[in-house]
Amino acid sequence: MSELVVTVAPTGAESHYRDNPNIPLQPDEIVAQAVACEQAGAGLIHIHGRDAEGASSLDPVVLGEIVAGVRERTDLVVQLSTGGGVRDGFDDRLAVVGLRPESCSLTCGSVNFGDEIFRNPYPFVERLYLAMLENDVLPEFECFDLGHIETLHRLLDRHGPPRRGVVHCNLVMGVPGGMPGTPQALLAARAQLPVGASWSATGIGRSTLPVMLTTLALGGHLRVGMEDVLRFSRDEPVRDNAQLVDRAVALAKIAQRPVADSARTRVLLGLSADA
């Protein structure tokens, strides 16, 4: 069976201690959980920044502190979010690419995000992609709906694939306003992806397990983390991000999917030529 990359998204832009007191919001908390997640089996970390009060932050100083800590204490592939929070401006989001991590997320379209609108008009999406090509940063094309996959094709048709040649997508499912987190929706989305694309899937909230199990069966990769789910079960809050990585790795073992470490993750994503 194909190797599995486990991405951990330890903290997003929206949740706070009041939602789950175990969520890491400050750089030292994020780095500490990154260490535990690598030990549990994660190969890539998707990073959001938070300010001192825990609000979403794209401040390069904050992001730089997190990245430096992760790189010093782990070998995880570092991916920065260019999504930020729903109210972050386009210029601040674009500036993240200039920090030149190994990878950045690239959301492929606007979407209703609960009561908010996560704005990603095509001209901005195109600017982000061109900036990633220029800086040799691997995009992770985040698709919240089927129309976003059409935008992905449009980008590739106009500008070609990433220079390293790997088209890597993440299907984000279960966001109120996006595609539902169901096996049927996952099958439909996967069928529209570019031929040969690398892909992972993320199930938000209650859709976590249906999306995870379907993805394992279809040969995709997984993203887990407290950005996406704060309850481990109906009666149990998530203890930490390593608990979510542990569950993904345990299910991968049942599915007979060997888990890629950080070095193999780089090979699979075209970030390293080592075989």
C-alpha cells in the first residue's frame, strides 16, 4: 500500500482557549506540540501565527519565531498558512510567501466560512501562485469546494505546475459553507483532481473520522490537528495534537498504510531528490 503523509495543523486562526484550553496559541506551545507530533508520526506541520492575546497574526516576527523553533527541534516539513484569519488582508497574506518556507497553503477560492466570508478572488489566488513559483515554495492547493478544483486546473493551465513538479492538494471538508465532509463528497472531489496529483483530506469537526477513513481507503494523505477538531469524541476534548496524530497513525496501521517520516515526506512532495 502507498505511503501516508500525516500533516498536523496544531492551531488555526479562529479557536481559542475558551473552546479547548489545550489548544497551543503561543510560539513555545506550538513548538512543543510540534515535537510531540513528529514523535507520534507527523511528517509536515501547517503553521498559523497568533499574537500575545491569541488572535490570528501574520506578523513575520511571530511566524519566524515559530518556524525557527520547529526547525531547531524537529525535522518536520514547514508549511505556512497564507490564509490567516478571515479578516486578514491580501497584502499581509501574500507577504508570508516571502518568508520562503518549504511550503505554503494556497486556498483556491472564496467560501462562506460559518457566518463569515473567506475571501479569495481569482486575481489574488493567481498572485499567490506566481509568488510561490518565483520563491520556489511548494503550494498546497487548498480546496473547500468543487469550484476550487476548477480554479486549480485554471492555474496549472495558465502557469504550469510547481517547479518541483508535484501538484499537492488538500481537500478541506465539513466547513459550514463548503463541501460536506462525507465519503460521497470526497469521491466526487477526488475525481476532479489533476491526473497524478498528490492529495490529502481534512475533515472538520464531526466529519473528521468519515473523511479520515475514506481517505485511507482511497490512498490519500491525511491532515489532522486542533485547527480542525477540538473534540476527540462526543464526551472527550482533544488532549493535544499528538493525540490526533496517534489516532491517524493507528488507523493507518489497520489500513496497512506505512507512515512517511519527515525525510520520506520531502521525497513524496518533491522537496528532496533522495530516494
